[in-house]
Amino acid sequence: MKITASIVSALIAGSLSASNAFAPSAPLASSLASAASTSVASTSVASVASASALKSMSESLDIPCEDDCALVSYPNLPASVHPGVNTGQAMVDLLNHAKENGYAIPAVNCVSSSSINACLEAARENDAPIIIQFSSGGSQFYGGKNLDNSNYGAAIAGAISGAFHVRTLAEQYGVPVILHTDHCAKKLLPWIDGLLSASERYHEKYGEPLFSSHMIDLSEEPIEENIEICKDYLERMSKIGILLEMELGITGGEEDGVNNEDVDIEDLYSKPEEIYQVYEELSKISPMFTVAAAFGNVHGVYSPGNVKLEPDILDRAQDYICAKLGDDAPEDKKPVLFVFHGGSGSDISDIRRAIGYGVIKMNIDTDTQWSYWEGIKNFEAKWHDYLQTQIGNPDGDDKPNKKYYDPRECMRSAEETTVARLSQCFEDLKCQGICGMDSKKTAGNVFGPALGGLPM
């Protein structure tokens, strides 16, 4: 699997001309085996080659791959789960492992290679899997704000570029990653169309999709339209082993330019009947889907008392669906894999209850935005007198300040505070020591500038 610049360019160029139609393209591989039961675990992802049959990015690019990178699997995880990006059956096995073992995987919005690296570092420190995701706005930023986005070209190119960054370095960090895209409203569907086209071409060459999963957020549309469009996309995605995350009910607050601060309160809470309707219809296509049901979730961080989460909605929905399924209900009585949106600033008791009701993924954005900024803010405050001019500081009028204003210094400080904040997230989600790896070896031969972030 040789990943060359020409291949990356072909993926991007082909994606920009992707059709906006919802119908799936001609089959590129056999589709998922039909679900024999309501459990995702029963599905065989026939369209995706096994992890052992695929060459890693390190092998493809002749990058040294030792220690954690060289692992074939992990002591405490299903044998299919491996270092790097996990798709198809490996991803399904990982998500089911989370449900069965009572933890959720943090899903972090990233906008740069620096924020991606902080996520990978945090995952390795916590011996855990992580979900790295891009929003449409984050994807555009990754591509460059000066790059034309009138046909979503910058967002498509940025997400693909970020995907290759994650694929290359996740293996080196030795951690299992699910590569995901966040909220995609109806007007943004051409963005997802472009990314799906890239995954389809990637699958033709390498036997797996470029991305692990995509979210389609049609929560502001009528539920019937929401379901029908999601079914069309799930049919296309399941052919190559991509999981669909759909949203039901509205997540309040504001994120990435989408403002839901003034929505009706009733729209912040999903009904069990609606969740069953989604489950029933999507299950006809494939079991490879998760549901971001609303239970009072709000993007952002607000003062105590302004957000009222009701995780019991998820429990009631699981019970309702099990009653409908009767003898076909899974043994654990949790037929739905739920996603927790608006996780930043949530009370730990609400988080833990939600996990108990089948949440296997929690989105984190606002808290990591702040942690990244806090690292820069703290660095500037500590070295303020060394950051005002190129030459001249408290140590002397002729002393140079290059090692202080080198952008790698404040960025590394931002990464360190983000790693620390994410470690708290891993703890809150009971997602520590999941892989079973030994303690990470201290990095050797670390280059400058200075000591990286300077001594804090």
C-alpha cells in the first residue's frame, strides 16, 4: 500500500467532483453481511479486509515502526483492534468492547496537526483508544482559510489531509484511533459526499475506507426526512465498512457557527418512540450506526443550573426498544449504541449514568479549545518580558528572544495543557488502562528549540 503524493491528489481531486446525489455509487466491494440479530457484534464486515491483511502506513512509507507501533493487537482488546486508524469490523469490535466494559471513548474535535498530536499523546499516556474528528469548519481551517471553499473544496481537502496525518502518526504513537467527522447539516452534505468518494477510491486500492465513520446531523429536519436521508447514506457507507452517526433531537448551544441557543426546550429531549423509529428503520439497512439522541445536551460551557441533562431518557429508550424486540433483544438489554454530544463541562454523575445506559462516545470540543488557549496564555504570562521584542529582555538589552517567540514553544505549552485536560476526560469516561500496554518509554533524541515549551 504505497501512499504517494499523486494518490493523495487523486483522492482530493476526485472528491471535489463528487455528486451531491444521495444514491450510493456502484458497489466497490461486497456489502456488510445482514445482521442476524440486533447486536452490532454479530455483523461480519465482509467488505473490509482484515487488519492483518492490510499493510500499515509505516510499512507503506518505510517509516521505522518499533515498540508500540509494531504491536499487532493489544492484551486487553479484541484481536482485530490495532495501532492506527480502525475501520470496519475492528471499529465495531472496539465500540462493542466499550459498551460491554462500561466505558466511553473521548471524541475530540481537531483543527491542526498540533491538536491531533496532543490527542494521540493523551491517548498513549492513558493507555486508551481515542476518536479524532473534524467538523466542516475545522476541516476548512486545516486546509487553510485562504483556500477557496465555495464548492467545499477547502473543507474536503483539509479533512483528507488531516486523515492522512492521523493515519501516519497514530501508528507511531501505538494507539487505536477511530477517524470521524462531526456535525454535517443538510446544506453540508456535499462535504460528506466528497469525503465518501475519497473513501470509496481508497477502499478500491487498500481494502478499507479512508475514514472510520461520519456523522450526519439532520436533527433540524422533519424526522421522516432525517431517517430517509440517513438510510440512503448508510446504504452507501456500509458497502465499504463506514459507520454512520445520526442525530435525533437538537443539541443546544453554539458550535462551529451553528447556533441553537434559542431552540424550543422540548427539542432538546428525544422521545423513546422516536429513537425506536430510527433504530427500526436503519437496522433494515445495516447495524453499523450510532445514535446521538438528545437528553438536554448543550454545546459549550454554561453556569451551573443552566443545563439540565436527563440521561434516563437513554435508559427508557433502551427498555422501550427491548420491549419491541421481545425475544430478539440483546442479552445486555442495550440494543442502541448512543453518543453523548455537548460533553464539555458536564457533571461527572450525568456522564457516568449515560455510560451505564449505552453511551460509547462522548464529544469534547469546548474544554479542549480552552485548554489549548490556556497553555498559550500561561506561556505568555510567564515569559511576557521576553516576548515583547526580538532583542532585549530582563537578562540584558542585547539578549535575543528567539527561543521564546519560536511558535513551537507556545504551541507545545498548549499541547501539554490539552494532554492534561484530556487525561481528566479519559478518567471521567472510565477509559484508562483499556489497551493493556506497558508504560510508554521516554522519548529519545528530542530536538529543540530549547526544551520544547521551555521549563514551565
